[in-house]
Amino acid sequence: MKRPMIFRPFVALMVIMLLSCFTLNASAQSGEDVSYENYGNASVLKDAKGGTLTLVIKNKKEMDRVFGPSGFIGPSRMINFDNEFVIAVVVPKNIAEATIEPVSLKRKGNKLVFSYTIDASKKANNNKDRNFVALIVDRNEPMKVDFQEVSSNGAVLNDSKDVNELRKQVKYLSSENEELKKNVQGLLEENQKLEAQRLYYINAVKELEAEIENLKKQMHR
């Protein structure tokens, strides 16, 4: 039995609609790239909180709570908070010199998604006491931001059970390291005491030997 000719264009139309849906879904998942400008002319204040800081900074007062001026001498890029805002991530104090790099900034609906990577095995080539990445973004973009730490291959690490376990291990090993440092310091202090006692006994033996020599001389007179 032959199908009516109208069936073929109908099937073609359905295929096109399905492909369009898949394309739209893929676009929604990937998001649209948002332009930004890297900002590095600052330094993290020493009294800033210790963990990873994820910040959406909308005015100078908020900026000054975390960042101070850098040691750079020369013309500096002023941020116009009337037209711009800042998205920033600061690495934790315990890995202050770790390399941090932006991966992507995308618009997804009414929010931005900022993906970045932190590599504690590499040290950034700069003079910052604590490394960070800061992006200057146009204020026309959404100010609601989701932060995603990703691996070098782009896999999302946030809320990952494995990463949370690794962070617990790092915390545990850090505390163990501090305890070992205290024990080593204790052993060094104990060693200094023992060395002082050894020198005391050596001197005491020398004094006794000198007294014995004196007694021998007196006996021979």
C-alpha cells in the first residue's frame, strides 16, 4: 500500500522540528559567551577570609573589603561601577600561590556561569601574596552568577563527592603536618636540652679529672 504524498513532507517537517529542538537545547546548555576584561591591578587583603572566595562585586566599597592596591607603579585601570561590575575568585590561604585561570564566562538565561580552574601543583608567576582572578563585566549582563570550579579537561568539580573527599583529606593532612611540625619543634628543643646536659657532664668530668690530678700531686709531696 502506497503512503500518500503528503506524508513525506510531514515527516521532513517533524525531523526539522526535532533537530531544531535539539539545537536549541544544546545552545541552552552551552550558553552564550560573555566578553570580559581581566583585572589584576590589586592585591588580596591579609585579613580576608581564608577559604575560596567567590565574589560578585558591585561597588567600590565591596571591592575595598577584599582587595587593596597592588605594588604596581604606573597608570591603573579604574573600574566604573556605574557601568561595570567585577566577578572574582580568590584561592584559599592554604594554597595561596596556586595558579588560578578563567575558563569561560557564559550567559544562561537570567544568570552568568563562570568556570575557572585552580592548580595547586603550579605556582602563578606573580608577586601576589594570595592569587585570584577578577573579571570586569558590562553591567548590562546579569549579576546573578554561578561559580564552577572545573578540572583541566573542563569537568565540573563543584559539589563533586570525590573532590569533597579530596578536600577533607587535604584538610586532614594539613592538620597532621602542623602536628608533625610541633613534634619536630619539641624534639629540637629536647635535643637542645640534652646537648646542654652533655656539655655540663663533659665539663664536670674535666673538673673531676683536674681535682684528681691535684690530689695526686699533693700525695707525692
